[in-house]
Amino acid sequence: MQGRKRRGNWVDRRTQPKKKKEEDGADEEELIYDTAIVKENKLLEQYYKTQFEGLISEAEFATLLATMREPLPITFRISPTKLRSSVLRNMFCSPDWLKKLSAACVYLVTPQEAEKQEKEGVHTKEEPTGLTEEEIKSLTIKCWDFYPGKVLFELALSRHQLKRSEGAMHRIHKFVQSCTDAGLINRQEVVSMLPPLILDVKPGMKVLDMCAAPGSKTSQLLEKCFGDYTQHHDLRSEVTKTGIVVANDSDFSRAFMLTHQLQRFDTASLLVLNHDGQNFPTLYRSKNETAGAGYDARYLFDRVLCDVPCSSDAAIRKIPMKWKEWGTGKAFGLHPLQLKLLCRALQLTKVGGKVCYSTCSMNPIEDEAVVNAVFEIYGEAIELVDVAETLKGFKYRKGLGHWHVMAENKTHDGFTEFKNFAEVPKELHGKVRETMFCADFKALVEKRNIERCVRVMPHDQNTGGFFMAIFRKVAELGSKKGAEEEKARPEVAVAPKKAEEEKKAPAPEKPVVAVQKKFRVGQFERVEERDPETEYIRVFFGLEGFPMHLLYTINGNMKTVILVTEAVNEFLELVAKQQEQKPKGKEKESITNMGVKCFERCKSQYKGSACLFRIQQAGAKYLLPYMKKRVVKCNMETIKMVLTRNYVGIAEIPDEVAKKAIMELSIGAFLLYVEVEDPDNPGKIATEPLAAHRSDEKINVLANKEEVISFRLRHFL
């Protein structure tokens, strides 16, 4: 087995910025709970006591504050994007889950580690009988039933407790961490999982995550868009032809963090961008694709997730420093950006499509005020969607029908409240904006249905706080003010001749995208189908009918070959054409990462080997349907053998048919595959490949530690 360490990214590392500690990312799972912080802030208490006056009682407000001072429990979600991942769900649903988990830790030790530990005299197996009755009774796990598929679980432990524990809890920590690295589970707050759930993403949709880092919500969008294992990894299915998830973040370092988080999903349908969300570009399809009058050549999305930067005080249980830092300044400062991001999200959405606006802030200035402001801009072109049915079984509060605009008073402790923008002093106009006020709260409730917004309070179900609103775009957007002026304008008769001329006038031309055999987008370059090395890959591995135009390289170097889907390829062609039209030197290389690694050039050739490239495990499932050479079917016993040893002698292989087939192969990379029953689809047989290499007398697996652990847990448990 090749003991290759998982690389965080395959983009040129010279362009990668140094990692910096995230101080304000409320969705960042690596924040450490600091027990030394004093969890008191009189201004925060006074502010929210005023905002929630009449909505919650004094006693309930005290419960809210007490809950906000407590650390969050650990929550995680089983990912359905890998075959047989449901075996983990079944394990956690079992009354004996802790014993089964403890026993499963044996599969977390790779052959390399086992060999090293054996040399050092260290036991390689976890002791499954090392649990005391007290440990078993004290550790409880909860399945959240409101989330579809029974895949969302909660441990009655804080992250701080789990990391600094021993015995059974140490095994849990090790198991959860290993499964996270292998892409089998996603550690994420319960409230953070709500926006992708209520956005109602369907398979095959075009989805944009505008402010995606660190990527936990993006992972859910991938699950919703490509959850079916078979369709997801079939380049010929309609799901992969049309479906795409574009993950964007304006911060360069956070965009790279996205790559690290999302590479575990091994999907060719993902594109990671680094662009200002409020200025996200509009792309246009080719004019020659226009299908009659009314065709919209703009590239628009079916769903957009707009999880905006915020003051994050609703995430105070995870970011206790907020107790010390809290003030209204950050909410006031972010409100204009939040409104711009929401407006751009709606502009990029198809008519009939949906946008989810969300924050981890309790402040109505960042929540309901932004919702009201966007209605003032777009009026009846948008509407709020009722998500009560989707969140059935989960407790939440309705959107606020009234809020107070208050700023800290520098002359005394407390706040100054402004009833309307006219009361705001000129020196505060750069801080307190007109869009933070609502001129008609009654209309906001009765006509705009502000109560359809979702507010999650931490004390209701022992979670973090959150705010969400789902918008449906019901018509093309236009300024509300402009629309009212148009209605008031008197009608003017148009002369028949002029009307005929208008009918004959040609429509303005949109940019034309020419299909190119080879083109470049930033550092990514599409391969030429007739390139000698591309042709070598096709012939050596017997790729029949494989869409070679979906293969890309970094800077034209065939060291790593990346595979994308038709939907991603279309997006790249549009970006390339747009960049061509910009002045030289003004093109922004916004694409950070994309697709999945499929082939990698061999660093050194084995004696007598004609193999120039080896198969990457991440892309093996996409290649299997097309490979007519160097493919060997085997039984599970053979798979177990090759996954538990560094090298396996060909003569030792228990499957005689597979042994004969491997003996007939020349030295080089090949695919082993096994047929298994899909537990989620009884009676349906699925195939799962394993990238391997044959030398003179031995074979070994071409997979990294995380890929090996994923395969072993899903098939050996």
C-alpha cells in the first residue's frame, strides 16, 4: 500500500497563503472552548432584553443567558455520498453503539501503522472489552428525528470534554476524528445544518454557496444535490450533466480552507471560487444556444445559499470571546454588506428559484432589518417561503414583527434608541443606516409575512442560535421605486411605423462562447484529446466512450490530471470566454479548485513497466464504467487482504479468477472492484473500485490513509 499522506490541495502551493487562526468564523469547528473567560456582558443583556421584550418572560430570558454560558454538545451527521455509509448510522442507532464503536477502532489502524507498531512492540488493536459499566451508562447519544434519514446525532459531551478524555471517550474522539477525515461524517452544529435543509435542493440543480468557508454547509449542499451514490458517480446521468455546486468565498485563505474541507467528498461536480460575493460576475451562455424568443442567456442558479458574515453573537456558546467583545458596532458595520450580498444572491437566481439568507446573529439589525430592506428594493418580485413543514419536529421562533434601532451611548452606560432615521445625528449616518428602520411594521407582518423567517433560540433545544429566511424569486427583479414610477407614468401612443421598426430591431447580442478543444482558466488548462499523453491514458487503460474533454491539468503539466463533470466544464468555458474579453492583465484568477484527481504521473517507473500514470482512488469510481482494460473483479476476501497488508503476493490472492486476471496484466496501475449489495436499496448490487498497482510478484493499493479507513469501515463493520 502506498502510504501517501492526504494533500490539502493540488493547486500550486507557492500561491497558497499561510494559515491564520480564524477569530470570527462562527462556523469554524476548531475553536477552542475557553473556560477562563468571564461570561458576563451587561450591554448584551440590556440590548436583548429590550429587543425580546414582550416575546419572552424575565425567567425565560434568564434561562437563555444561562444556556448561552454553557458549551455546546457534540453533533455530527453521517454523509450519504459514499456507498454503504448507512452501516455507521445503524451502529450509532444501536443500543450497544459504544461497544460496537470501541471494537471498530481496530479498522482505524492502517497497515503501515500496524507494521510500525509491531516493530516497536506496541499493540495495534484497541481493546473492545476495556469499557466499564459506568462509562457505558454515562455516555448517551441522541438521534435528531426532524432531520431526514436518521443521520444527525448528538453526544452529551462538549468538545472540550472529549478532547481531554481517556478510556471510552478517547475512543469516541479518535473514531469521530478519523471518520471526519475520511469523509464519512461531518461535525457540525445542529443549527448550522438548517439552511441547506430548508433551501430544498434537488438532485441535478445548479447551486451557489456565496460565502462558503469553512465548507460545512457546502458539504450538505453536495449531499442534497448528489446524494445518490450511483447517479453521483455516473458521468452520463442527468444529475451530473446538469448539477453543480459552486462554493465561493471572498477571502483567499478561507477559499483554500474550503478545498481542505471539501476534498473528502471526492466529487467532480464541485467548483471552488475566490470572489467578492456582492460582485459575483454574471456569465452568459453562447448565442448559438438561444432557443427562440424569450431565451435568457444568463447563467443563473436554481438555489443560492447566502450565509453572510455576521457579528456571530448567536454562536457565543462556541465563541465565548464574544462575551468580552460584544457591541452593536459590528452589526451596524456588517448590515450594508449583508444587504448587498442578499441582493446579489437574488439577482443570480432563476425566476422560481430560492435563496436562503442566514446569520448566526440574534441581532435584528442583521436579520429582519435586512429582510425588510430587500423587500423595499425588490417589492413583489420576491416572497418569503413558509418552511414549517420542513422543520416539523424542530422548535423555532417566528421572525420579529418589531425591533429597536439602538446604539451605545458614550456619555452613560446604556443605549440611545432612534425611532426613525430622521432622529439619527449626522455624525452617526455612516454607522446607523436608513435601511435598518422599518416604516410600516404592520405591512411587514401582514403583507410580507416576516413571521415566516426562522429564529432559533439556544435554550429551546440546547443548540446555538440562528436566523434564516427563504426567499422565492417570483418575477424578474426591478427597483420597487422604479416600478411604482412606471405605473404612474401616463401611457403614450406609439406610431405604427415606429412599433414595426421596434419589432424588427435586432436583440442586443450576448457574448458568444466558442467551444475550444484546449483553453485555460487561471492555472487550470483543459487537455487536448489528441495530445500524445492524453491518448496514452485512453489507450493504456482502455477508456471507451470516456469524455476526455472533461480532463484538466495544472498549468498544462500532466503531473496531475483532474476530472470535472459536463456542468462544471460548461461553467469553465463561460469563465474562460469572459476572461478573454477583459484587458490583458486584468483577468482575475478566481478559480481556486475544482473536480477530482483522476490520474497522476508516476514519479518513477518500475523495471519493465510501460505504465506512465497511476489511477487516483478519488476518481476511480468515475473511471470504472469506461475502463475496458486493466480492470479486475474480485471477492471481498481479496479486498480485506489487500487493505490489511502493505503488499500482497499475487500467489496469495484467495480469488482464483482474480489471481489469474492480475497475472495476465503488465506491470502498472489497475482497478480492483467488488460487487456488494447496497443496504439502502435492497436487492440492488453496486460496484466499488479500489485503485491498485501490480509489480513483478506483488500488488498494493494506491490509496491514502483516509481512503483506506473509509473503505474498511463501510465494508468490514
